[in-house]
Amino acid sequence: MLIGSGIAWGVVSLLFSLLFVPSGGNEPAEWFVLGINLLETGAFLIASLLCFRNWRSPQIVSGRTVWFWIGLGLMMYALGNIFFFLWGNLWGLDPVVSFADFFYILCYVFLSVGMFQAVLPRRLNLELSQWLIVLGIGLGGILLSVFVSLQAANAETLPTASTTPNAYLLAQAPAVPEVAPEAIPGEPVPATAPAVDPPPSAPSWAVAIDNLLEPFEGIVKLLYLLGDIVLLIIAGTLLVAFWGGRFSQSWKLIAVASFFLYVADMFFLYAGSTDTYLEGSAVWEVFWTLAAVFFWLGAVVEHAVSVNSRRSSRRRRG
């Protein structure tokens, strides 16, 4: 039932994005943004609870602490989504670094710890071809991250170069005197008042946090890149180390979840760096939800295989 629910959740999320995502760069409707946030955050919360169920079960073969750290990481991601929604959709803030980034970075740390603990006890005795696969995955992830970062940096400089007027042309252009608007006889000339921003709906403590975190933009971007690369390398190692056998299915799903998370983050890195990201305006955002769904499925499969393995061993002893 839990596996069927996870598959259905992923299919509904994919169809929801494909059918209702706005075309032509139009701004998405509020109900659509709320819908994708509920689907994504709900998937991460359910996946986290299922991982905590594995942590509480003494029958888990791969180790209870492994699932504790993975569940904690997924819970941090869900909290990050909640704060991201509050900052951007409820309070209208758009900082370069928000309070949600703190939870997202913790998610990468905890996921890496949990997945590393899954690999560590296996005493990896990989063949040369398997090590080359892991090395290729790591190098591919690093090169793709560098490529996306360079493309984003180039895209940032292009608008500035194209819209900056030529200094020589400005010097040769005749000066145009400013003409004051004609005053209508009998009416007072209105004074030019400075533009006043509307009062923000965000609480003062949220604005203070944004101002405090703004100088750390470069560090946060670097931490995201490192987190994605580390997760990708560990996921590739998991895929190779657990290939084949009864207990490999769950870790294949976890590796796929990490790949989906990496793909979504690469799209977000480019869109965020070029200032073209608009929440709910691109289909690729569904990869975050699919990553949560695959973590969900991996936790369910691990629990089912562990319970069935213990039962079959008791029957053989009997």
C-alpha cells in the first residue's frame, strides 16, 4: 500500500506540473504554487517519517542509525520548504540568502552522513571497473557543476554588456536641455515627492535575518555545490556497492533519489544565478518531489525486505 501510494504521489505530481505549469514564462497562479509546495513538502515529510520508522525498527538490516540521519535530512528539507514558502509567498521577500537555506544545507549534511554510514560497514572491495564507474560519476558531477556555474556567470554579464551605452556615443551626442513642465495658470505646481515603498508584510525579525545572511551568498552557493557533488558521489558508490542481492533494491532507489535531487539543484543553480527563477514556472521543479518520492520508496522497500528476511530466517531455524 505504501509503495502504491508513493508511486501515485509521484505520478500526480508529474501530471500536475505538466498540465498546469504556465507557458511562455508567465507568472503561475497562486493555487498552482500552493499545490506544488504541498506535493513537494508532503512527500519529504512522509519520506522522513518512513525513514524514522526504519530507525525505530530493530529488524532493519542496513542499520538503524543510517535511516535516522536520512530521515533527519529529509525533515530538514521539508522545514526548508516551509520557510521558503513563508519568505517568498506569504511575506513577499526575495533575499539572496534566506533562513530556509540553513535547513537545506543541514539536509545535505545529514543525508551525506546517513548514506556514508550505509557504505562504510560494507568494506568496499570493488573491482577496477567499479571504481572507474564511481570516479566517472564524481568527475561528471563536478564538470557539470562547473559548467552550469560558468554558464550562469556568463549569462549574468551579458545583459550588463548589451545595455551599457557606448561612452564615445554619449560624448558626441548633443546635450538636450531639460524642459520644466508648463504650469497651468491658477493651479499650484505640485512638488516632486520621493517614491515611498509600501509597508512590507514581513515581520521585522525575518527582514533582520535576511540582512544578516546577505554577506554569506558566496559561501552558501559553494556549500550547495559541494553538497550536491558529495551526494552524487556517495549515490554512485551506493549504486555500485549494492548492485545485486536482496538488499540492493532499496539503495538503488535511494541513489536515484539523490540523482534527481542533483538534477533539480543544477537547474535551480542556473535559474537562480541568472535571476530567471520564478517558482512554479518550470517543469523541472518536479524533480525535487520525485527525489522525495524515491526516498519514500527506498525506505518502504528496505523495511519490507528486512522484515521478510528475519521471518524467513526464523522459519529455517525452526
